[in-house]
Amino acid sequence: MPVHLGRTGAHPLQIARRVGVAPRQRGSLSGETCPDIFELTNGDFAVIGTDATERLRYCLPPGCLHGIDQRIVVITRQTLVLARPDIPDK
């Protein structure tokens, strides 16, 4: 069942599915505070990770900026690698 995230226009933004494997399957003992990736019903992706904006904002390459409402989020390599088969090509 999709998880409601709020409203964008007239349609609620919802989580459609997890991309990759659950934290427990990646070795998390608690399964509660681990990075995760979700595909949204509008086709975008949401990421749960560690906020590293303050540490990395000045390390961004030239021409790369983040908006005032954006955060730089770090997820583990394992999280992304295990999600690869679930990420659509287009």
C-alpha cells in the first residue's frame, strides 16, 4: 500500500515501492534507522540517508549547487548497489 507524503498539485505524492532490499536484509540489526530508497508514484525517487550538507556543500564540483530547500544526503554504497536491479533504465 502506498505511503502518503503530502500533496503536489491535485494528486497526493506517495511511496509506490522500495527500491532494493530492506535494511534488515542488508544486515541492519534494528532495521529502523538505515538508508533506504523509494520510488514515488510520480516516478521520482526519495532517499533516506545521513544529512551531510554542511560537510559537503563546499566540496561540490564547479557549477553544481544545491537549492535552499535541498539537502546533500549520503547513503551507503551497499544500499545503492543492491538497489541497482530495481532502478528502471528509463
